[in-house]
Amino acid sequence: MLSWSVAFFVVAIIAAILGFGGLAASAASVAKLLFVIFLVLAVVSLALGRRAPT
């Protein structure tokens, strides 16, 4: 998930350098969304992994 976020961020940077503003904004928003999803899943995984076994 994090690698997809980084890939979309790189696409956004390259598109912004080349002047494709709409594509850069779309790729940046997808990268931000994927990064937030990654953070949520990481926190949930951390929380569930630290529970004591019953």
C-alpha cells in the first residue's frame, strides 16, 4: 500500500514538472488517500498485534 502511495506521488511530481496540472492534482489526491489508508491499517495492525492472548 505504501509503495502505491509513493508511486502516485512520483507520478504527481513528474506530471507537475511537465505541466499537467489536472493529472498532478489527481495523482496527488490518490497518493494522499492511499497513505491515509496505509496509516489506518498500520495502526489497527499494531493495536491488534499487541493484545495479550487469552
